[in-house]
Amino acid sequence: MWQKVGNWAAVALVGGFSLLWTGVVLFAVEPSPDWVRVTQVAFGVLLAGWAAHKTSSMLRRTA
């Protein structure tokens, strides 16, 4: 039971962090070069994709 709660909490934290990371990179960090911003946004998208994939696999396992 606690392992499931921990898994959901970890996925929620990674998903929230990815959105926060992408928002900060896009709106708060202006003076960085474009290639750095693109790389950091790609990292945020990677984290969000991982969280979405993990969520779908966890939902499929319970159904």
C-alpha cells in the first residue's frame, strides 16, 4: 500500500517539477543563449513524458 502511494507521489513530483522547470526556463531565464534554452526545455519535456508514461503504466496495472 505505502509503495503505491510513494510511486504516485514520485510521479506527481517529477511531473510538477518538469512543468516548473520548463516555465522557469521559458519565462524567467532570458539572457541565456537559445541553444541552452532549447536543451533545458527538451529536458523538461523528457521529464513530463516520463511522468505521463509512468502514470499510464500505473493506471493500466490497476485496471
